[in-house]
Amino acid sequence: MAAISALGILGATDQLPLLKRLAETKTGLWQDRAMALKAIGDLGHPEAKAYIQQQWKAYELLSDKESTWNKAILALYL
């Protein structure tokens, strides 16, 4: 999770496709997906901002544990 987070902190905009794949994968830990969303938000790039808004719409009406955490993270960047 630290490595995923570091991509956002370091502003690695060239890694946006990787971060999107991590955020969208249905395998592995939900915490990795959440950290990928955080890293995307940290990038602050226009494409990253658009992705954050898109993901908010996808999670907005969901209420499971992962969705609740992801909405809390996404809200930081809206």
C-alpha cells in the first residue's frame, strides 16, 4: 500500500494507467484499490480529477464496507 500511495505523493502522472487498473481490479485486497484511488487523487492531474469524479458516481449509491471507505477517500478530492 505504501508503494501505491507513493506514486501519488511523488506526482507520477505517467503511472495513472497502472493506478486505474489497480483501482478497478476485482482481485486482491480492497485496501489496495482504496490506496490506488488516494494516489490518483493525490496526482491532481486533470485526467485524475475526472477519474475521481467518475468513481464517485460509481460508488455514490453503494453502502458495503469497501464502497464506504472509497467514498470517504474520494470525498477528499471532490
